[in-house]
Amino acid sequence: MSESTSRVQVADRQAGSISIQHVSMHCGIPAVTLRAWERRYGLLTPARTDKGHRRYSEVDIACIEQIQHWLERGVPISQVAGLLADSAAANGAVWEQGAEQQGPWRGAVTDAICALESLNTRRLEQLLNGLLNDYSHALVLDHFCDPVRARLADTSALGGWLTLFDGVLQAKWSSRALSLAPRGGEAGWLLVPVGRALPALELAMVLNRPLWCLGAPLVTVELRSVLKSLAQRAGGVLWVVDRWPTAAQRQQIGIASGCGLSEACWGLDLSQMTLPQEVAQLGGRRQGLASELDRLQQSWSTP
């Protein structure tokens, strides 16, 4: 995060008054989900300003992290309140199966397959919206989207449904990605897909921070034009690699760092490709990437 943003967040934490936007970015939980945890399930009780704006404390953030802990272990959202209220029950709770076998995930995956087979995309969107109201994008991707995609990919006869499913997801994430665009002169990451745009959009949902996400690769002259504008605001470029780069794309990687921007690659292992020294090769799951980008972002200058 930028130095100015970091100072604001530190000041907010010391005052015990953290905005929902900062909590959302810090914890990776959409604001709409934080509100649902409060209104529907009574899991959070943030303070309010005179104008009614939510303000969270360090205790609230610790509670959010505990909620996430239980959800990641497969506890249904409807049962989390009991575990938070009863420490003895929480200590004795055993969730041996994988999270994808718990909570709403198995039923939701089956319902999604049925909806696709009947071409009921409205039902599919309803399922997706319902899950997004209660769970983070990371959990929805890991335990709903990825398993649906895997089941469809395992059966050649269902390839058409896989294309339809990915089309629904791309439309959904593209719309939401627009809300992540940095405001005014704010800095941010530019996500550039190498291959399909969907993996870059999915990563944008999990990162949940100021960024732009391109819907397709750019030719070099177009990319240079975008980088010129990005350099004026400070920022970085993250190549989201879904397939091995073409010769033209291999030549593009490194242009951003040559413009004084942070630059990194994530996705496929590019260790067999000679990358410029300034280009960071990132690995790991989507959820763990935010801290790596924050580390790289510390080198950004404030415009």
C-alpha cells in the first residue's frame, strides 16, 4: 500500500476507528459481506459515527479473523455465532472434513451443475449472489467456482457448460472489478492477463484493493501508452499468467520496470524463462498474494 494510505490506516487504528473500506481491504472481505455478518448473523457490532458510518476497532478485526478461521475450516456461517460465544464449544469443535464438504458448498456445486444443464443462468447467478453475501470471494472461488469448473472439465460432454459457466463468472467479476478502480490520482496495480482474462479477474476479486484489470492482452504500443499514464500516478504491473507467454508477450515483460514501475508475474511457473532482474516472480495461492504485493508496493513513490 502507498505510504500515505499506510499512515492513514495507522492513525485510524490508534484512534480505534477504522472505516469499513480499510477493514474490507485489510481482511479481504467485501463490505457487503461485513454488513451481512452484522445484520443477518449478529457476528459484529461496530461503533457508529454521528452520521451512521461504521467504525471498527482492533477487537472487531480480531473477531473478523476468527470468523474467517471457522469458515475456512468448513463451519457454516449460521453456526459461527455459537462458537464465538462459547469458547468451550469452540475448543471442542472438530471439523475433520475439508471445507468444500461442509457448509453450503457441496449442495451449491450440485445446484450449479443442474442450473447449467437446464441453461438456467438466472438460477446460477442467484446461487453465486447468495454465497457472496455470506462468504469472502476467496472462499467462494475455492469451494464453489473451482469445484464446479473441475467437475465440468472432468466430463468431455459438459465442456459447453464449462464455457457457459466461465462466461457467467467473467461478466460477474468484470462488473465488480470496475468498483476497484483507483480514484482520482490514487495509485494501484494494473493486472494484465497472459491468456484468459478470467484468472486475472478472479485474482482481482480476492485482492480487493485499488487496481485496474485488463480484459485482454495489449500489443506493445498500447501497453506503453497505458504504462505512461500509470507511471504518473505511481503503481505497478502484475502479469497474471494463465498460459505460456507468446514471443511478443515475453518481449513485453520488463517494459514496466523499465518505466520505473514495480513489476511482477504470477500464475504459471516461469522459472524456465529468463525474466529481467527487476521483475518479481510470485507464487502461492490467490489469498497469499496481497502481502507480497504490499511488500512491492512499499517502493512506490507518492505522486
